[in-house]
Amino acid sequence: MSEAAMVMGRSAETSKAVQYTRAFVGLFLRDLYVLRRELFPFAIRICMNPLLFLFVFTFVMPHMSGGAAMNPTAAMAGTSFSTVLLPGLMAVAIMFSGIAAVALPLAQEFGVTREIDDRVMCPLPVAAVAIEKICFSALQSMIAAAIVFPLAYYVPSTPVVAHVTSWPFLMLVLVLASLTSGALGLTIGTSVKPQQIGLIFGVVVMPITFLGCVYYPWAQLDKIRWLQRGVLVNPIVYMSEGLRAALTPTLQHMSPILIVSMLTFFLVLLTWLGVKGFMRRVIG
Amino acid sequence: MIVEIEGLQKIYDGKQRVVAVDGIDLTVREGELYGLLGPNGAGKTTTISICTTRALPTSGRVRIAGVDVVAAPAIARKGIGVVPQYNTLDRACTIYENIHFHCLYFGFSRTEAKQRTEQLLAQFHLTERAGAYPSQLSGGLAQRVQIARAIAHRPKVLFLDEPSAGLDPQSRIAMWDAVRGLRQEGITVVLTTHYMEEADELCDRVAIIDHGKILVEDTPAALKASIGAQRVYQLDLRDRSKCYEAVEVLKKLSGVNEAETTDKGVRIFAQGTDGLLSEIVQAANPYGLRDLTINETSLETVFIRLTGRDLRE
């Protein structure tokens, strides 16, 4: 190849990269813009679940006479339930955002409006349109997780014992968990028929939440071995355990290396499935 | 050639094997207004979907401005504008934002995007509705916004899929004007339609397509001249058993070029000779003439001649 041809080839590569990046940024800006306009519904969506949960279980119940008997984890040695709940509720917030930001809108776009057909006409690879959805959902997940903090500080009647030993580890877990939940939303949104999207709350969201070590640490399941093994296929387990390891290390938690590798594994798997499903749905 | 389609085939393998596009070859010149005319299910939309990278062909090749749409879809999309059959406007954004963000997706700077958006809103008489949301628009207006948005990034080719489907006659004429206006900008337009008036009125060249194949391709005038008749008379006869006999009788009338049997009776291709109508009626009466329709030569009569069917059947 002559030098001129090489230079031209290189500049074509650069201009392609610039074209893709600009389209990606454009899509992200559009999502950000729309989110900013719908800030109020967004705030309600992300606050309601953790707020009510904390209110009922860590404020109302302890105030009841005999509240200790009703407190589901009163027996958990030396730790208040609110401390168990903090990382768990953050994991739920992250996961809910993935569903609400990707799966539900996608179901609508595939089924009713077909707006997606226009997004697919943007000058970047179709897979990148799907990846953009994951990234934007991750941003919402992180905001949703951050909101749990002040709520957990002010609402419970017993103080939360949180202590961050390693900020980089916390950030890593937060980012991995948020991206994984976006990828989960993409996989659900592209694999479920639009008419059946209402069902996923019963079939997917509820089971993975309740069996996601959200309301109890994984180590405490040791009395029920089959369940302790079974929940390992649930990505939410690694989100809540990861946040537990990063935020409330006083509680028992899984090994950080295991958590990070499993989150990475689920991120890759779900992104692959989601992108594949997305391509199948938009390209005839 | 700005659009080059070679041996295009699309087969949907499923419970039922459907050959949607069956070996289409066509080329469109730069600046041309090209029409794909055919009944519903002829393969027009599939062809357009493949050209616009939204479907993959089973075999064959499509190049838009020299870029292969299968090998480099993301690059090809820069040169393509699309207006699909259904409304794909971003429901969460206003008209202004729809066009503005479209410009950003295609790499415009914010200032450029603002300028281009304002210019397009003015060009398509949308400035007053700039702040409206897509759900507040009538079909005709939404269609105009879609066209404005599709050409915002200055594509080389604009694909319009059934642009007048669902539009009232007035909006249709406004849409035609908008499309004609595009040629001043040098944009090549490829449209599909099953309205022959639309193809006749708008297009420089028309391909008539049926069952995934191109039957004929030429200018509307040449296509109409090709069937060698100015009018088509369709006769409904009560006595079907005698259709063949009727054809023989009618063929002998002066001015009749050809006659053939149909499901309902007889079809005659004829010159516009004076007094032919009453002669036809007289000759057909003994066979129980129930009804008679006359079509001036149009692309529809070309289609009838080629397929023996009505375009709307």
C-alpha cells in the first residue's frame, strides 16, 4: 500500500470513529434531555420503593409494641435491619431502574410506536444503539442508588452502620451493577413480547428481588443449603452482596473477587443476549 | 448511478416460505424521482427496507452512492433519508427537537443543527407548530415533519414508503409539492406507492412491480404509450358462458385493438374513436351487458394489461 493510501485509510478510520462517537453522544444527549424534562416522575419512581420500605420496616415496625418479634431480622446478631437493608435497597433501586429505563420503553417502541426504527437509522452500528440504552440506564441506576443513602440516613429509627473502606471498590461495584441491570433490562425488553411486558413483574422482577439476598445477607442462608446454592444464578445476589462488601463490611459478605468476576460475567452474558435480541428485533 | 440494485432477493423462511423480493435489478440516476408501483404485498416495502439497511437480503447487492448497504450499513445511512409507512417521530420530543436531535445524531454542531432545524421548519411551513408534540399533529402534518427530518442531514437519496397512505386528498397534494420541492435541492427520491396517480404525477421513471418482480420499467408516458390503446372498457356480462363469443364479436369493431375475457366478462383495449361506446354497448347487449366501466389510459391500465388484475385487487 502506498503512503498516500495508508494516510487516506487512516483518516477514513478516524472519520468513521468521529461519526460513530457523535451519533452516540447525540443519542445520549437526547435521552438526558428527555429525562430532565420528566424529572418529577423520575424522582417518584426511584424514591418510592426505598422510602416506603425503610419507613415500614425500620421506622413503623420498631415503634410497634412487640415490634421486636415482628422485626424480620431481629435475631441477626448485633446488626440492625436498616444496615442490612441499605445495600439491598440500593441493589433493588439499580435493578428497577434497568427495567424501567430500558425494558418498558423498548416494549412500547417495538409494539406500538416503532420509534426505534428511526433510532436505528442513525449513522452508527445498530449494536451501539443498544449499548447506548444500557449506558443511559446505568446512569439512572446510579442516581437511584445514590438516593437510597439520604433516605437510609434519615428514615430508620436505629442508625445505619455504613463504612466505606475502599472507594474505588464501591465505584467499581456500583458501575458494574448498574451496567448489568441495564443489560438485564435490554435482554428482557427484547425477548418478551410487547403484549406480555406486564407479566415480567410477576415472572422476573419479583423472584429476582426476593431471592436476590436483598433483605438478608447471602451467608445467612447457610441453614437452607439448596436455596443458598440456587440463588447463585441470580445476578441481583452479586449486586446486593457487592454493595454489602463495599458499604457495610460489618455484615458477612461474599469475597470481593468472586463478586466482581460474577458481575462481569453477567454483564458480558446479558449484554450479548440483549444486543443479539435487539438486532433480531430491528433488522428484518 | 446513485442507487444500484442487483439480483436482489428476500425469502422469509418460516412455517410458510414467502418470497417477498424475487430477483430485482434496478438503477436510479442522480436527481431522479423514481417510483415503485405495485399492489400491496408486491415486495415494495421489503425492497425499501433492504435499501435502507433495516432488512438483510437473502442474496443480491444494493449500493447507495457507491456504498454497499450490507457491508457498511452505518456509513451507508449517512447518505440515506427514510420516511417509513408508519409514524416514527420521537413522541417524547417536540417537532423542533425531533429535527434538532436528528441533526446532532448526524454529527452537526449545535449551531449548525439549530440553523438547519429553523430552515427546515420554515421550508415545510412548520414554524408555527415547532413546539407541538407528534401526538398533537394530524396525519398530513406528521408526514411533513417526517420528510423534513429525513432530509435534515442532507442525504443523497430519500426513500418514501407509501407517503400518501392514510392522507386526505388535500394533504396528499401538499405532500406532492413538498416532494417536488426536494428536487431543487438535488435530492434523489425513491418512493413506493399503490396509487397510480401518484406515480404518474410525481415520478420521472416508474417500475411496476408484482410478486417480487419488476414487470416493466420506463417513464410514465412511455409506459402508457406502450400498451397501444387509449382506453380500457370493462364489460360485466350476465352470460359468462358466451364471453369467448363476445370477445370475437367485439374484436371486429373498428377502433378496438384487443379484447380479452375476465372473471366478470370482457375487457377491451381501444382507441378513442368517436361513437365506439354505443357500438360496444350494442354488440355486447345480446350477451347480457350489466355494467360498463371506462378507464382512460393510465398506469393502472398498464398494470391491468401486464397482470390481468386490477391494482387494487
